[in-house]
Amino acid sequence: MPRVHSHPTRRRIYEILERSSVNDPVVHAVHLFLILLIAVNVTAVVLESVPSLQDAYGTPFLIIELVSGAIFTVEYAARLWCAPEYLPFHHMKPWRARMRWALHPQSVIDLVAVLPFYLAYWDVGGLRAFLLLRLFRFFKLARYSPGLASLAEAVYAERRALIACGVILMGAMLLAASAINLVERDVQPDKFGTIPEAMYWAIVTLTTVGYGDVVPVTALGRVIAALTAVAGLVMLALPVGIIASAFSREIHRRDFVVTWSMVARVPLFADLDADEIASVMQCLSSRSCTPGEVIVRKGDEAHSMYLIAAGDVEVVLPGENVHLGPGDFFGEMAVLKRRRRAATVRALTPCRLLVLDAGDLHDLLEGNPALAEHVHAVARSRGGETDR
């Protein structure tokens, strides 16, 4: 099916809501506003549960709910309208793309966060329980936090291993409950008389909570309790380790993809194969700069070339200043030609740079003749250019 033509207004709204234009001040402003609105709304829901605060500030709480509910409704409707702009849905008809978008887990969270605005204040018995659903708005932060999004992806990626951990935990609980029931049921029939009653003690012990309201009194029962508590430490360590490892891999994967794309954009490395780009990436180091900091100074020896991972820098040239942002690079020609810097470069905002030292680059070229031939060919073709 051919791709649906993009509507200019819809495309612009999509770029704002999905942060497609990272250097657009409107995008930053909208996302910052939505994050602050979520924080204010969740704080209001929590404080509203205090009777004294509800009595004193009921009107402000109501205003916050009305304003945020209306804004979240507009946001949900706008995201639904922009669904055909999402890359996975380009080949679909608009109505089908919107249906697919509405079934996405994050879209369901957005819907659940909006529904209380319309349902909670109806005068229907028991419907005020929907007020608690307002706390689901906290999970909307996953849209605006790369860290939360990475954590969710890590949990999803390891879902099978986590389900297996849950099955093991259930098995351990049943085994512990059966054992303690066998030993303690005649001594404490009110607490361990049946396996279902003993399961409460087993899960509390396995999770290392140990309320102390139900405890074994026989010697064998205490041995079982000790073994169950030790097993509980293992049960908790398994999912924690799985999630931590998956989260670390997800962060490294994202950094790898970003770094790879940045290296591949540099003309010197644009036509390298995967192995050659990987060898360049192994030589990169990170550097942070504060606003106003001079990164390189005109006339200095060229010790490194730089790729901008985040932030903005300014290249001071005669008669003009050149602005560079994330994904740009500078200093490569001075490093290759072993000459002094032709311009001063300073940070305009807090920056994170990826640095390739001249020594590492030249060692890399000496150890990889094919890479050296390509890089020097590009350098010769750019021989008339000055240090960017």
C-alpha cells in the first residue's frame, strides 16, 4: 500500500509532540511544560488526599484538575490525529494507523490518565474510585524521559526471564508453605492449619519483609523459616540482576547507536565499513564542557578532533562565527595534516564531546592500511578547506 501523504500541520504537531526536532525551542518549551504539568498534577492528587488540605485548598485543587484534564485531553487527541505520521504506520490508512496507535501500551496509559477527568465527578456510586487513576499521569513521564523509556524497554526485553523468575518464586512459596504446614499445623492450626494459610507466611518470608505476626515455634519450623529466608534473598536477586543488566545494555545500545551515527557522518569516516567504524569508536573518549569554555584555541597544536554529542559550540572565524550543534564535528583536518588550529572554538551551552586523540587516530591509520588509504584520500580531496 502506498505511503499516506503527510499533512503539513499534522506533521508539525507530530514533530512537537514526539520531539523529532531536537534543536527546536518550541519542542523544548512544550515538553518542559507537559513535564511540569504532570508533576503539579500528581502532587495535587497526593496532597488532596489530606482532609485538612482538601478543605483549605479545594478550589485550587479543582482548578488544577480542570486545567490539566483539558490539556491532557487535547494532547491525547493531537497524538491520535498524528498517528499516521509515525514511521511504523506510514503504509496504513489513517483510521487504521490511529487504531494501532490507540492500542499501544503508552497510548493506553494516556487514555487511562484522561478518563478520570470525565468519569470521577459523575454522581454515580463508587465511580469516585476513578480519582485514583489520576496517578497514572505519573507514567506519562515515560514519554519525556529517555531513562524511563529505556527502563521500560529493558523490562519488556527480559519479560520471559522475569516471568520465569515469577514461576520460580511461586514454586518456592508453595514448597515453603507445604513444608511449614506439615511441621506447624498441629502446633498453630489457626496460622498454619492449611497450605493457603501458610502461603501468607511463605510469601512474606521469601520477600524478606518478615512482619512477625506469624512465626514458627518448633525447632524444625525455624529451620524451614531460615532456609526460606535465604531462598528469598536469591529470589529477589534474580529479577533485580536481570533488570539491571538489561537496563545497562539498553543504555549502552542507545549510546552505541548515537555514537555510530555520529562517526558515520564525519566525511573522513563516511564510507568505512562496520569493522572500521567500530575500531574508530573504540578510540573515542568523552569530555564535558561548561558554557564559555574554550575547547580549542587558534594557533594551538592540534591534539584531537571532536564530535558533538550534546550541546552547542561556536567556531570563531575572521568576519563570522559558525554555530555547530549535536552531530557536528570539528578539528579533523588540523589533526590529519599535523598543523596548528585555524580557529578558536568555544562552548555556548553545556556540552558533551566525543574526542579522538591525534595519536590514537594516527595509530589507527598505521594499523589499518585500508582505513588509512581512505582517510588520506578524503583529506586530499578536502585539501583546500581550513579547520572547521
